[in-house]
Amino acid sequence: MCLGTYVRTTIIDKLVLDFVNRHAGFNTPLPTSLSTEATQSATVESPQSPSTPTQPEPSLQYPLPPSTRHKVQIISLGAGTDTRFFRLLQHHPHLAEHLIYHELDFPATTLKKIQAIERHPFVKDLLLTAASRAAATGTSPDSGELCPSGEDLGRTSIRISTDGTNLTLPLYNIHAVDLRDLGRPSSPTSAPPPTLPNLHANIPTLMLSECCLTYLPATTSTALLTHFATTLMPRPTPLEVVMYEPLHPHDVFGKTMRANLASRGISMPGVDAFPDLDAHGRRLSEVLGKGESGQGNTAREDGEQGETGRGKESVESEGWTIKDVWDSMVNVEEKERLRRCEMVDEEEEWVLLAGHYGVIRGWRT
Ligand SMILES: C[S@@+](CC[C@H](N)C(=O)[O-])C[C@H]1O[C@@H](n2cnc3c(N)ncnc32)[C@H](O)[C@@H]1O
């Protein structure tokens, strides 16, 4: 796996687990790493059996009373073949009682992902076991919206739509959608936006977008985020967004990077409107601040943090380049190990590349 993916996965895993820790009501926080080995299973096309024993569960006082067994919701936009949901459960099986996870992508991608889940016994068993565990707690919100013509795979009522592109379960949902349809303004002549079964409006929610929104025009991605922040998960639901995005398209390295992608037919219209961490932070603050009296704020380069809000309303954002993460969050021994694994000869090039990708986090409380 490439170094950039490792660093990105490490920081986003940490932000996800931080979010879970803040909202799930555990007595003892979960460790905020899913271990280095876990990141090897980067796609469901190459699932790994656990190469290390799963971490022991933290000292939770089970059974927790239902009132303290809080649910958290995670929505992954353009999830592709990402396996974070499975890695979370592999390392923290009891999260099945707390999580509601959604992945959104084009039908062609979701079809392949669902087929991969069905094909790989390790992944499928992990899902079935987690689904049983979630159902056994009796706290799973009842969706009441299962696909009407789905195939019932058995004891946990996983439903897969007849065309194979949607998987529906209270715990885990794969939605085949074009994200552009979700932010489109409704009109009497246009089709209504697609519905997302099992999406809950009032559960603390983390939205993830890893190298996805940059493929959409800026107005479309902002409309999409706004639709989630104001219609699907309106205030006062706590909402957080974590994005991984390319940066600095206008310097020499950025131009070369773009030209290389363009030669492979890949364009990233979003990067012009949001060329740095500041621009991303401002956009997230504006979107998350909608519906409140205060105005948006800014995120600054190098992890600086901005804040706004009046009274109890608060919107904040922060951001790091992948280089910031490498410099400040990966320890010396781990850096050496990774350099050997990756055979990083061109340190200069890696540093340049790492400065051209960033992780931005915005949240409202
Ligand atoms: C570069 S991949 C990233 C996949 C995954 N997030 C990861 O980090 O491994 C971008 C993903 O966004 C999805 N995507 C891009 N535009 C989309 C749209 N309009 N609707 C749904 N999915 C979209 C692509 O199909 C693809 O799976």
C-alpha cells in the first residue's frame, strides 16, 4: 500500500474513532487506531483475515442500559471499495450495537462491492455476526423501509435489491445513487431526490468523503453537503464532516499532477474552487452554519483551527496536509518502518506529494 494511503487512513481512522468516542457514551474511550496491519486490507477485493488478534474490547460495563447505548451514524460518500466499516467491526465487535453505517456510490460500483461481500466468507461472516449482535441488543432502530423486492439472505434480514446494487440492513447500508441527484434543487418537473433507507435524521452523524467531492463541480458538492446538513440531518443533530481532498492545483507540482490525471481522462473540477485547507474550512463552516444565527468561520493551514458561533451554537473546522500528519502524528520508528516497506528513495517527491493532499474536518454542535 502506498505511503499516502497509509497516512490518510491513519488520520481518518483516528477522526472516526474520536467521533465515535465523543458520541457513543462509552465509559472508556476506544483506542483511536485500527492498527497498521488493518490498513493493509484497503479494498474488499483483497480482504484479509485478521493478521493480528483484534484489540481487546475496552472496559465497558455490559449490558449497558439502552438509554446509554447511544447510536452513531456514519455516511461515506463515494465509498468505492473502502473497507473501514469492516475494519471497525473487526477491531471493535461491540460497535455493532452502536453503529449505523451508510455507503453511497454509483450502481456499477455498489454492484461489485455487494458481489465481493457475498463472495468472501470472512467479510460476509463479519457482517452477519455484527448484524446479529446489533439485532440482539434490541436497540436497532426499525427501518421499516427495506427494499420491497429484495432477496432475504436469512437470519439477519440482509436485503439485497433484485438488481444487486443496494444492500439494506439496520446496521449497514450500501446505496446505489448518483450523488449529484441528492443536492439537486427539487422542482415540479424533476424527479424527487433518491431516498436513503435507514438514514436517521436525529442521530449524531459523521459524513466521510475521501477523494470524492473533488470529482463534482463545486456548486454540486456544496448543494449535496447542504442537503445533508439542512434537510436530511437538520439541526440540532450533531453533524461532522471529514474530507480528504487534493490541494494546491495551481503551483508547478499541482499543475503536473492535474495534467497526469487529465491524460488518463480524470478531471477534478472541485479543486479549483477549493484549492487549499482555508477554502475547504470556509465552505464546511458555511454549510454547517446554515440554519443558525452566527456566520461561518475559517480553517487555517497547518492544523490551525477556526471557530464561530453564538450562545450554544458552534461551528468549527480544522485541516492538515498529509505532510502535516506525517510530520506530527507518525512516530520516528513507524516512519523508518514505512520508509523501508515503501522503499522511499525520492523523499523530496513524497514530501511534495504529501503537501498536495489534505484532510479537513468541520463540525457543528
Ligand atoms: C477515488 S474513488 C475513492 C473511493 C473511496 N472513497 C476511497 O477512498 O477508497 C472516488 C469514488 O467516488 C465515487 N463517485 C464519484 N462521483 C460520484 C457520483 N456522482 N455519485 C456517486 N459516486 C461517485 C466513484 O465511483 C468512486 O468510487
